[in-house]
Amino acid sequence: MANALVSIQILPTTPGGASVLPYVDRAIDIIKESGVPYRVAPLETTMEGELGNLLAIVQRMSEAMAEMGCPSVISQVKIYYNPEIGASMGRLLEKYPDGQ
């Protein structure tokens, strides 16, 4: 069972002031490739899994931004950690099945 939820908003400084959308898309692709459950929202993406694994994904996202030519990146991260009963997006959102 997953023990953490990590939400991340990644804010890359793009070369020449380019749109951040391709960079954000790459960051989301890294999450997809990891195989962890995730949910994309307008201002952040939430992942579910083991805390160490999720933090490694955050690191890979930052490294990918550098590889794409970003001189810097800010990642705003929120962590919900519950090693005793686990962490689940489904459990936290069960009252809001349609996201409302």
C-alpha cells in the first residue's frame, strides 16, 4: 500500500522565455513513465506511492528540465505521508467522485 501522496507544480525558467507547456508536458511524461498512480489538475499533479520513490520522480523531473536547457526550475511540492494506514487519492476524494 502507498504511504504518501506528493503534489508538484513545476515552474521551469525556459530558454529565451519560451512557453512552459512543452516542459510541463515532459514532466508529466516522467510521472507517466514511472508507473505510479497520478492525477493531473490545472495547477499541480498528484502522485501516489512510496515516499522515496515519489521524491526520486521529483528529482528526475528537475534533471529533465536541465537537460531540456532550463537554467533553473522551481518545484512547489506538497507531501502527505501516512506510514500507518497509508495514503490514497481515492480515499481522500471519495466524497467528490466528479471532482466537484
